[in-house]
Amino acid sequence: MTQQLALTWQLTEVHGWGLVGVHTCLYLADIGAPPLLLIKPAMGTLRPENRAKLQGLEAGFAQADALSRQHGGKTLVLQNFNVLHALGNGFVAGPASTQFRGTRNVGVIAYEETRFDDEVLARARSYDKLVVHSAYNRRLLEDRGFTNVGVALQGVDPSEMVALPATKRFGDRFVVFSGGKMEFRKSQDIVLAAFRRFHQRHPDALLITAWHNAWPHTAMSISESSHTKVAPTIGEDGRLRIRDWAVANGVPDDAFVDLGFLGRNQIAGVLAECHAAVFPNRCEGATNLVAMEAMACGVPTILSANTGHMDLLRSDRVAGDLVLTLDQQTPVPDSDGSREGWGESSVDELVERLESLYSDRTAARERAARAQQFILGERTWREFAKAFVNAVA
């Protein structure tokens, strides 16, 4: 008997986990195997076309929720179900994973904390299979003796990430984009340090950012950096004061734009105005959705050559470099083994890479076209979902 899939995380188009769920469910619905949702979906965040396709899944959630309530929240075993459990750093599961188990239980994770003590190992080994989103994550598990690890590399939606014509919203300036929620791991401090120096050489340069963090207290980890003089502050509205932080760290006020939180329908339009996208991230447990979106929209991209980014640097079927890489990677201080494989990118090298994109726009566009072809050809959400479902099985 074919086993149905059940998901323990929320469908939403606001963050990466939600997108993994949405596009997995779209694929399963298309092949006639709709999954069971064990967390109430945030249907209001979905684009209308996706909401229409997935609205029917709410009935299954309501039934599962009612069943759980009838049993007082005790753990229920769903017969003939593969239950997919969303795991965070340390292989910690969410509440739905204590309410529901399946005939088979598959842990799904993209992790950056690499400390595998006995408790972490025990949690990881409690699943029939693990599915990760990068070769980096798989290697770390295999180094510790795991043999039940599948990989599914995340993607983009070609109908959403399209190369639009520039509107010259920022005039004739050389526009550099940086995205990802602010934290030490995402390396916004390195971006600021490099852009500050680059702007001194090229006053026409403009840095635009999508750095807001829905959990602003976690952004304070950026204070660990030696590149920043002050930490960001949180305003009375509960949001990070990104612009103030950039200016306090030496970026001229007229050379910085804080885009705030971008909706899915805004991303392609913003990227259309950009000449470069920079991601000197210290670690990515997956392949970095924002970087893939920039590549899919044809923006010349700079990536740190470490961790999950390595899955974006080459394809077996694509010749030539796809992005400019930051190859000078020094180990990040790691007192407890939680940062194995993390890399510290060179500010000098990032400035050099920006200079290359600035001085040779033709080569930059040609490289970006190769990257765009690669992402839209091989790294779509549809291809992810196929690989994901196969990896689970």
C-alpha cells in the first residue's frame, strides 16, 4: 500500500520552510497524492493561484486537529503515513511532532549548528530517514556514520522569479543588492565593510538591502563581528533600525536604501534594478534561497565558497562559471564545535569582486545569463519537490 505523506510545518510564502511546504504540496496535488497537513496553513500568505490549488488541504488538517483534541493531545500514530518532521538546529522537532507519528518518520532539516553531542545524535537517529538540503549537511551526517540521508536542493518558481526590464528607479547608479535576515551567520557586517570601501572609489554605488529579521533579537549576534563598531538597535515598532545601523558603521546616508520586508511579488522588480548581488555568508545549511532568486532574475552574483553555497557553484550540465566566488575562506572561531565548515570571507576579496562587476559589465552579464539558465533549468521548486518526494521514499 502506498503511504501518504503528512507535513508537520506550516504552509506559507513568507519564509523558506513555508515555501518548501507549499511547493511540495503543489507537486503532490498535481500527481494525485495530496498530503495531510498537521499544522494549520497560512493560506492568506499564498499567492491566489497557489491558494486555489491548496485550499482543499484545510479539510484534512481540520480532521487531524479534531482527532488530536479528542485524544487530549496524546501522541497519535498515523497508520500508512510517512510523517515528515521539520527539525531545527540540534535536530529539535516542533510541537506537531509530539502529537503525531507515522508508520515511517522522516526528519527534514537544513542546519547550521554542527555540534553533535550524544543528545543531538540520539534525536537524529530516532528517524527512519533524514532529508537535508545541501551536500554540506549530508557530508557532516555521513562523517558521523549516518547512512539514511537523502538530499533535495531547494529551488525557485520560474513564474515568480523573472528578469524584468529595469525602470531606472535608482537612476544611473551602480546598485548592489544584499538580502537575508540579519545575523552573524549571514555576514551583513562583511557587506557593509566592503561596500564602504567600494563606495569611496565609486560614489555612484548604492547599496540596497532586505535584511529585516522577524525575530529581531537574533540579529544581535552580528555584534560578534570585528567589522562593525555598533550593534543594530530595535525601534519602538519592534523592527530593526537597519538604516541607522548602516550609517553608524560608515556607509553614507545617500548610498543606502533599506527595503524593509519584501513581499513575494516585489522581489523580481527590485532585482531588476541591480547590477550585483552579494552573499559573503559564513554558513548556509541549504543553498540560500535569496541568492538563487537573484541568479534566477539575471543579477550578477557573488557567493562565499563555503557550506551550502557550494551546491550553486557548478552543474554537471553547465560549462563555465556561474557566479564570482569568495575563495579566501578562513575558519570562523569555534569554541564548541558548532561551526564546523563555516567560512570567514575576505573584505578585500569582496571589494575586488565588486570592482570586477563594475569594470566589465559585459562579462558580468554573460556570467549572470549562465547562472540564470542553470537555476531556471535545474533548480526550480518543481525539481526540488520531485527530488524531495523521492528522497523521502
